[in-house]
Amino acid sequence: MSKLVLAIDDDKFIRNLVEQTLSDYCEVIQAENGEQGIRAAIRHNPDIILLDVEMPGMTGYEVCQQLKKDASTNEIPVMFLSGRGALEDRVRGYNSGADDYIVKPFAKDELLARIEVLYQYRQQSTQLKNHIARAESTAEMALTDFSDMGRVMRYVGQTYNAHSLERLSDHFFEFFNPLNLNVVVAYWYKEGAAFFSNHDAVCPLEQELLEKCQEGDRFIDFGTRTIVNYPKVSLLVKNMPLADAATYGRYKDLFPHVLEATNAKVMSMEINELIMAQANEITETFNLVDTTLRTQVEEIYAHGQVSVDMVKALYSNFINTIPALDLEDEQEEYVLNSVEHTVKELQAHLELTQQMRSSFNDVIEYMEHIMAQRAQMLEQFSQLHQEETVNEVTSQIDIELF
């Protein structure tokens, strides 16, 4: 593509000379004063502007300053054409925004060489600006990613202190609200479902939609809506930024990090509830066993004591009755010894029963100790659930990465 040069000079001879000199090298358009030159520069956006210093009306310095103030022309290289070549003139030209300065009369080769240098200068400047813009864009995206991951880490920390779906939802929506996203979250919890929204109530159709899509793909897109599925949680985003491809892709990369943490938390809550339920069942079983053992031991001991007391009474009655039986001394002694031996054996069995009772009491005391420890653990576990705000990670709005 041919280069375009704008020559601004009140001297028609100079303008024609410039055009003739550059005719084989580039296209030249002319302007005879500063006002025309500014309008031509805005209209044609030339690659280079050749500008006379001394002109009626606006001087070249004023024209150059005006061009550099305008966003549509401030990137165009300006070369002054002047009959004055003193240092102060060149400094004044530089201060007004010029990129080069050539003294009239000029040689053709010098003018061509300087124009080529200015042209390459502009190309390099454009490329450099593009590189800088891309680098800034990349840096901005990187900072955005850092910010996003910082907020994800903050959310993960907050979930540690959430022990109910309501509290977990508060932190979940706190993460999404700065993104200006309208979302619904569904927790697939203990064979049931719980739905929450950050803007309004969850309508029946949204609930049905999430339930129908629960077993579907990880990402389900339809219009501006997106559903993201995990085993224990599903997310419905109702206003995805379709017009902004970069933000749309960023959100698609971001959501899995949040939902993976949420899914793990819901699973943990289910396991904790199951552990609590089992612990309560075991405690109830221990209490039942404790009561049963106590009752049985007391009954065994009581029955043994009754038996011994009855035999003692029988023995006492028998002793009182023996004289009336008119037994011989040897017979009487034999009978009394036999009955006394039987009573002693029963007494020994009662003592064994007492030892068994003592052993059972030791077992019961050990069971009481175990139940006390379990009760203490359950109490501590319950306190963790109740004290959610203690040592809680701060909110999403005050994150500082650097």
C-alpha cells in the first residue's frame, strides 16, 4: 500500500516541489494553510505530515500543537520544513511536538531518507503500542485470574465454618454477587433437594429444570443460561455474559473451582450428620444395655439372697423340730450336719453371686465412662456447629492480593 504524505505550506512552489520529489515514492496531498492542513489530517489520516513553520494565520508550531492535541492525529509523525536551521528553532519545533526538522532548500535524497525513517518510526511505534496493549491485556487477565483464585480460596476457608445449607448458601452467594450474576443453587442432600437463590424465590420450573438436568453433562448451556452439575450440588446461572467472550470463558473456568469445594462441603456435612446420628444411636444402645445389666444383676442377687434366707429359716425350723422326732444322737447329728452343709454351700454360692455383682458393677462403671466421653465429644461437635461466626474467614469484599 502506497504511503500518504500531507504537505502543508503556504508556498505553492514548495508544495509542488515536494509532490514532484515524492511522486515515485508515495502519494501526496496538499494544504495551503494551517486550518486546511488540520482538516486534511483528520480526514485522510496521512502516514507523515510535512509542515512549513512560517505561514499566514496559524504558524507551523501552532498547527503542530493542535495536531498533537487531537486523538485522531496525535500519532502522525510531523516533519518541519523551515528556512531557519538554528538550534533554538529546532528546539522550538521539538517542543511543539515535531518528530523531525529539515531546512529548506533540501536535497531530494535527504528528504526521501528522512521520510522513510519517519515512516519506519511510525510503524515501529504502532507495533510497540500493540505489543504493550496485548501485554497490558494479558497482565489484566492474569491479575483477574489471581483475584478470582484469591476469592475462591477465601470461599473455601469460609465453608469450613458453615455447618448448615443456609449458612453455606450465604457464603456461596457472597462469592457470586460481585460478578453481578443471578444464580440458583441446588443441594442434593440426604436423598432430597434444597434450593436457594441470591435474588428471589426459586420458582417451580427452575426446581424442575435443575432436577431434570441433575444427571446430565457437567455444563449445560441454553441461551444466556448455564447449568453446572456436580454430584451434591448444581448451579443455574440465569444471565451469562454471551456478548463478552473473554468474561464468559473466564466464568466457565472459575465455576468448577467453587462447585468442587461446595460439593466436598456438602458431602462432609452429610457424613457428619450420619456420624452424629450413629453416635446418638450407640449412646441410646449403651444406656439400654446399662439399664438392663443393672436390673439383671440386682435381680440375680436378690433371688440368691431370698433362697439363702429361705434355707436359713428352714434350717432354724428344722433344728427346733428335731427333738420332737425322737432321733438317736448319731442320726440327729447326721441330719444336722447335712442341712448345715447345704446351707453353707448356698451361702458360698451367694458370695459368688456377690462377686459377679461386683464384676458387673465394674463393667457398668466402664460403660458409664465411655458414655461420658461420647457425650463430651458430641457436645464439642455440637458447639462447633453452633459457633459458626467464631474465627470465621472475612467476607469476599475485602480481599487484597498484593
